[in-house]
Amino acid sequence: MKKIQKLTQEINELTVRIEQEYPELYRYLDENPVTISHKEQDELTVSSFSEYLESLKSLLERYIESHNK
């Protein structure tokens, strides 16, 4: 459970960073195809949180690279 709490904290911190520093990107987060599953039959796992965190990091990294050229 601690692992999921840590991942949740990292996801929150990264999301807040995107919201504050890259508001133009933040509005597209709802359209991100990789999200944490929220269906009743799906179980929230460390893996699903890790995948979502990595997708956010990748999205931000690609955005920064493409806009700093």
C-alpha cells in the first residue's frame, strides 16, 4: 500500500507542476489515452499507477523537447 501512496503523491506533484508551469498542456490531460483504470471490475494496482506516472512523465518530456527548439 505504501508504494501506491508514493505513486499517488508523485502523480499529484507532477500534475500540479504541469498545471502551474504548462497550463496549455494541462488541459489535454483528460485526453491522455493512458489513464488509471476506473472501471468497477478493474483493480487498481501498483503497475497501473506506475504506468500512468510514466505516461505523464513522457508526455511532459516530449512537450518540453518539442517546445524548447
